[in-house]
Amino acid sequence: MTSKFEPVRRLPNMQDVGPDSLTKRDAASNALRRVLDLRGYERSETPILEQTELYIRKSGGGLSSRLYDFSEPGGLNVSLRPEFTAAILRQAAERSGDGQPVRVMYDGPVFRYANPDEEEGEKTRQFTQFGAELIGAPAPSADGEVIAMALEGLDALGISDSRIVIGHVGVVVGALGEFNLSERAKLFLINNIALLKAGQLDSVSDTATELGFISDSVVDIEKAAADRERITSTIEQVMAEGVGVTLGQNTGVRSLENIVSRLARKMSQADNPEDFKRALGMLARLSQVSGEVDEAFDYAQRILRETGVTPNLITPLLEVIDSVEIEGISRERITIDFGMARGIAYYTGMLFDLYSCDDSYETLGGGGRYDGLTRALGYDKDVPSLGFAYNLDSVAERARFATATTESPETISPSTEGSIRDAVAKARLLRGQGKRAAINFNEVGDTK
């Protein structure tokens, strides 16, 4: 009889996973846990469903279009988790600790939607992540631990020909900080690193002109200077008279002159086009620097020097590489890339990607440092934190270590054994001996 219903098909880009793949995944996960356990990392689990705001705060608007979000029956806006980091940080912040670094490892499914016509459109929308977070540990030594651990995990899976590409958001931000730019201008430049790395300087310049960052008008420059002078005068008056106004600045030990200058520049949001052009030219060149450690550092320092930027700004990245070497990782496995732009919305220091060395050059995972994320999530202080994650499905398929083979169950035939009762008894006996046994119920027939 024909069913009146159409079959309910699997959702696009969702995958069914069979026993062979699950066996590989379990074996890979167990091997990775052993590596992280030796460094003191402990397992943790977070809900698959979280308030959408948690992920929006973590990634700005960059992840919002890829969330599976909806309103749950209680009226809250919720999302299937697209990653673990934000939830792990929330979990750690809500626990009362002893001030020692918190080492956490995790694994589980994550969900990311992508339109079919997008670059990520052909990828599965559900995959398994395995990762770790080190919370409360400052750079650079902790960076060395996490990077080395990520490579050790791949080595444990037999993927020993993998490579790591390392960048540093702090170096880029520090270099832009030496130009007289507004926060808006710096954000524009940082957000266009990927295009600059791809050689699209003209395109970025055109956009900057449309937004008013680049102009040949002298009037604009004079107006910006006048605005800044007016704002400076107002701020000086407020601070001199002690008017009860919160300026939103952590003044520290900076001089009054520095405070006033910084506030005036931020409030005027005016940029000298020449300063912007110089910064754009510097970043266009720096973002192209990628290669072997020593060669990349030498080239980057030369660019910074030629563009009027302090060359030793790259020291934090040098310190990270030194920490990785202390952990026993050879420089030959490291590539430096000053144009890395992944996750730049929330990373504050080093960031890295792990790659296979075969022809596919597939990304196996990545991570970085995000010292400002706890405050973005609504907590009252910045906590030095970093972490990484693998695409467990990808690394499990590439794993080259032997997995325990599972014997097929012995099939017990009721007709052969004489009755279903005897077949069940034999199957129970075999299972009691630790052997797999399954009854072929299709042969039961009239056998009692």
C-alpha cells in the first residue's frame, strides 16, 4: 500500500554519521583528551542552547547571520551554539575560583548556518568541535602552552606533518596607534585587512574616500582642526573647574595634557587624510608579510621603520614564538602572517590557524587570545584568556593512528538453535563472556 505521506528529507548540509566515522571520532577524542589531561585540563560541558545575546556580544555582528536563532516557549531569544568559547567563559566567570588559571577542555556539536551561494555554503551546518580554554593566564608563556598543545594533539593523531600559521592582532593595533587616527578610522582599517592582504588596496581606498577618510579638500582639514580646538577648550574648562562630569576615561598616570588631547581626538572623530593615507599604505604592505619566522620578522620591521612606526612593536609576537620554542616546537613548523584577519573583532593578541600539509591545505582548527571578551560578556573586568578548537570531524578522518577494530556480532539463528528460547540463551551466554551477539529474528518463524 502506498503511503499518502512524502518522506521527510534530511535538512540541506546536515550529515548522518555512521558507525565507522563515530568510531574514528571517539578514538580521536579520547587521544586528544589524554594529551590535554597531561597538562591539567579538565572536561566541561555547556548547554547546546544559549541566549542569542551571548554569541552576539562575543563576535559582534559577524556571527549573527550564521546563527540558528529563534524564540523559545518562554519568550527568550535563543540560539543553537555556534562555538564554545563564550559559554565556557560565562561558566568560569560564574564560578568562585582561587585566582589560579582555569584549564578547560570540551567537545560537542556546534551549528552554523550558511547560504548556499556563500563561500561557506557547501560546508556542513553541524560539526563537532574539540577544544580548550586557558582562563586567567597572561601572555606570552600561556600562548606557548596553548599553541604547542594544539600541535601535540595533531601529533598524537598521527597528523605530524601539520603546520601552524600565527599572527598578532595587538601588533596591527599598536602600529595603527602611532598614527593620529580616530577609533572609527582604525576600526575601518582593521576590518579591511583581508582585502588589503588580497592586494585590493585600490578598492579599500575607494571605500575610504566614499566614507570621507580620504579627501583632497583643505577645508575639511581646517574644519577638523577647528573642531578639535573647540572640543579641547571645552574639556580643559570642564577639568579645570571640576564640573561633575564622567569622562569615561581611566586616566592612570597620564598628564592632563595627554588626557585632554586623547579625549578631544576621540570626540571630534576627525582624521587628517594624510595620516590616514600613511596608515593605509603601511597596513597594505604589512598585511602582505607572510612566511618563515626570521624572514617575516625582518621584513615587517623594515616596513614599520620605513613608514615611521616603531619597529619593536612586533616584540609581543616574537615573545610568543620564543614561548612556543620553549615548549619544544620547531620554528620550521611555524609560518608568520601579519595579514591574519579571522576573528579580529574580539581577538586582542596572537591568533593562529592549523593546516594540513597535503594538497588540500585544509584548516584543521585555530585559536587565539581574547583578553577583553569577559568584559564584552558583561562582567566587570578583563580576564586574560585564550584557547583553540579543532574541527573534530576533519581531524578524525585524517588521523593516522590505529583504532580498535570492532568485531561484527555473531548472528544467532533460532532455527539452528532449535527455538527462540535456546537462541536467546546462547546469545546471553556469549554476551556474558564479553562477546557480541545478535539474534536473527527474521528466522524465528514458528520456532518456539
